Amino acid sequence: MVSHLPSITALRAFHVSARCLSFTRAAQELNVTQGAVSHQVKGLEDLLGIKLFLRIRQRLQLTEQGKGYLPFVREALDVLHAGNDYLASSQQSGVLTVSVSPNFAAKWLVHRLGDFIAGHPDIELRISASLQHVDFSRSDIDMSVRHGEGNWPGLEVTQLCPELIYPVCSPAFIERYGCPIDPSDLSGLPLLHDRSRQDWPMWFAAAGVNQAKVPSGPQFDQTSMVIDAAVEGHGIALARSALAARDLMAGRLVRLFDVALPAPFAYYIVCPKAAAKTAKISQFRDWLLKEAQGDFRLWGKPDRLVGNTPCGEAK
């Protein structure tokens, strides 16, 4: 009884040699040397303890045991090929599970998915919203969109887009409070804050406003909530360009002034290196990048406003 299974390399060498009845032709088909094929077959015979071929006058002939063994080897290799075909097919279509932050899901991703879904009916998209960075080796997540500095060793990392931070408010807010003409005007208006409350002092400094104390206002622990509060007319928010783009395009928000801060972090598309070129991941990554690039052309410029400003002509 054989205690160890033969290697796939040895079985392929036997299978092709049995079909060709020539180590030389088998070597040509397998793109190896004749000696390598002969060595694999000899090792297989030693492992099995039987002769598979007779060498008669420099020609090969299968032994009776070799003839009996060949159908099993052929079937085993066919099953493995079928398994490879299945895996290749599953990489082209099937389920694609993507992890994103709740902010990114709510303010950027969900509203755009219709176009991707319509264009890729063979991909079953599953979105998982989480604040935690997933461990790809311990989950069924295929790829993720992460917010950070982009330093994740061992993973394939592609920046989605650079980000800027600038003030935005709703048209209804301007109707109620009037349009701020100068950055210093913002100090007398309701401002919205995230948890850090550090962005407004930095923006005032960049705008050349000597603001000793930034006015207090509602504070939210999620960036998406800050933007939604601005949409509802509750105040002026300092919004990240990526997350505010959809509301800006829809006219629910307007950008105030052309002073912008570079965001310290950005969004990145992340996946295991081994899976980076699979079709369904490549297709979703390409779609994400196309969407983000379109946003950035309109709303990511640091030195001008796009379209009509709320208080006059576009700059």
C-alpha cells in the first residue's frame, strides 16, 4: 500500500508520456527537459513499487499495470482542471464583499451603486460598513476602502483621491442668515464641528482670520452627520471634498470661499496583493477611481469655486 500520494508533477509527466509514448515528445509538450520527465516517471514508479513503462528499443510501452493506472490518473487530472476552471470563473463573477467606513458608505458610495450594479449583473456586491480595518486573512472580505495615510504593508494600496477641507452650507442657510462675503463673517454664524474641533481654527488661520476663539456649535462624532446637519441648514460645516461631493452636485450644499485645507488623510482602495488582478476586484476598483476622479475635477480644486457661487459669479 502506498503511504504517500504522488505529486501532480509526476502524475502529469506519466499522463503525457503515456499519451505520447515518448519522453521526448512529453518533454516538449510540458516545456521541460527529457531528463526531467524521465526522472519524474522513475520517481513515480519507485513510489508505487511498480513498472509503468517498458523501454523497448528506445520506445515506450505501457505495462498492464500502467494501462490500468492511467484512467485513474486521467480522471484525477480532469477533476483538478475542472476545479481550476471553477476558481477562475468565480474570480470573474460571483460575490464581491467590500468593507467601507460608515461615513464613506453613507455619503459617497451607496448613492452611486446603481450604475455599477447595472453594468456588472454577474457580480453580487455585498457592502460591509465598519470602523475597523479588516484582517483579510481571517474574513471573507475581498477588498476595502480605508481612510488613513495609505501605509498598509503587504497589501495592494491605491489612493482613491486626494482630499480637501472647505466650508459648505445649504442654500436655505444662506437665505436665513445672508451670504458671508469675507471669511471673517463666519465667526458670527453657527458652525458645525466634528469630534476633534481642530479644523475650524486651522481653516481660519489659512484664510488669514485672526480668530482667538472659534464659536461653539453642535458637535458630531461622525463626519457624515456634520455634512447632513449642514444640508438641513443647521450651520456651516468644514467638509471633506470626497464626502460632500454628492450633496454639492445635487445643490443641497454650496461651497463658501476658495480657501481649502489639504486633508491629513485620504481614502485608499485596499486588497490582498494576490487578489489585486482578479477581474471582479479590478472592475470595482476601476469604477471607484473613475467616480472619484470625476468628483475631484469638479469639487477638489483648492483655488477656485466651480459653477455659481452662492454670493455672485464663479471665480
